[in-house]
Amino acid sequence: MAEPLSMLDLSAAIAIVGTGLCSAWAELNIGSAAIGAMAENEKLFGKGLILTVIPETIVIFGLVVAILLWTKIPVH
């Protein structure tokens, strides 16, 4: 029988899911604005690309937090 989830398990899951959803929402807004800006001026492609990638670093931070929490989970 499976063991119940501990608070550390739940915290690691929230770190991944929360940062993933927030990053996707931010990337949606930034990406649509960047496409609109590039439609008017093609020289803004580099800036739009960089601004679209920045929210992905939030997911990396969430993954690091989840790994740190996961290493604290006791193994029975």
C-alpha cells in the first residue's frame, strides 16, 4: 500500500506546479506582446526573444527548490 504524502512531498509539488503555471501565464502575455511589437518593427526580434525566455528561469528556480525539498524527504 502506498504511503500518504508528506508535507515535503506536497511542498515540492507546489513548487513545480506553481512556477510552471506562473511561467506559462507570463510567457503567454510577453509572447503575444513581443509578436505584436515584431509585427510593427522586425528589429525587435532579439529583444522579444530574450523577454520571452526570461520567465523560464522561474521554472528552473522552482525545480531547484523542489530538488532541495526532495532531498529532505525521509526514505522508509
